[in-house]
Amino acid sequence: MESSATSTIAESLTRAIVEHKLLPGTKLGEQKLADHFGVSRTLVRQALFQLSQNRLVTLEPARGAFVATPSVEEAKQVFGVRLMLETAMTRSFVQQVKPAQIKALKAHIQAEKKAMERNDVGQRTELLGDFHVVMAELMGNAVLAQMLGDLISRCALITLMYQSTTAAEHSHEEHEAIVQALADRDEETAVRLMQQHLQHVEEGLTFDRDMPTSDLSMALSSVTS
């Protein structure tokens, strides 16, 4: 029961970060979180520790927990790792692609499109990131899916801090092109499109922005209700 409560807290905080509702630098007060979730501070502390392991939260002695604020160097390293992983993943995907996998990816892209039509920023952001995790899951590689999930959560913080313009529509179109290349079993095109897609996201970052701030209660109210 306790581990379930801890997971719920960790998942709610992660979702708030991924959906850009909980901003870098936000103080995560233990008592405030305990009151919000109706649990003990011990369970909150466990959840915050989990998130610190994933680099989503920074624990500072005598100051408490804060949503992480990735440095410029860390941002570049995260995208570098994603580029390496997802280049290899795309090659492997093409080599074993099945019609059911393409059907699942196209369904995901439709969900992205509907979220954009509704102007649902949170859902859109989550779905655009999940596209990459879904590819790994469809390959049956749970380890890769978990690694990408962690990296994409960190990317959500990075894009929130450094993205200069919203490039959601462009990302969606690039996903469509990637899926078409996968369906065509065109390995080189699929790999090139994936590499360009990740490079475009990184190129859209501006590393001299001021750090945003947010309110904890407001951010969580929309993801835990």
C-alpha cells in the first residue's frame, strides 16, 4: 500500500513536469505535498527520492526538494544520448517491422493530431514525447522504453527552460514522415529522418532564457483531480 502511494505521488509529479505544468526551480514542500495527497511526509520523501534518482528533482541539504533545472551542458548531453539510442532503435525497428506496429504508431499519431486540434498543450506535449517510447515498447524492449521514458522526462524540463518557440506541429509532421519510412522499410531514410527530428528539437532551444517559476498547488491540481 505504501509503495503504491509513493508511486502515485511520483507519477503525478512526473506528469506535471512532462506536461509543462510544474516548472524548473519550483520548490516541492514536503508538508504541502503530504497535505495535497493526504499521506505522510515519509511517503512524500520516498517519492521525491525516486524522482531525484531520475534527475527530475534536486534534493538540497537544509533547503529541501526542487524541480531540477538542467544546465546547458546537461541539455546537450541528454540530446546526444537520445541521438545515439534512437538512431540504433530506428535501425532495429525497420529490420523487424510488422504491419501491427505501423498500425499502432499511426494510431498514436492520430492521437497527437487530435490533441493539437483541441489545443490541449499538456496532452500534446506528453504524446509527442511518448511517440519515441511507444516505438521501443512495440519492439518489446522494456529496458529501452524505460530509458527513453526517463530521458524524455528530462527533455520536458529542458524544452520548458530553453525552447524558444512551440514546435509541436513540426514535430508531429516529422513523426508522420518517420512512420511512413518505417512502413516502407526504408532504413536509411527512417534513420535520417529520426536524426533530423532530434536535431531540429535541439536546434529550437535558446540557452539564454530566464528561468520560469510556478506554483506547486496549481500545477498539481490539474493532474491529480
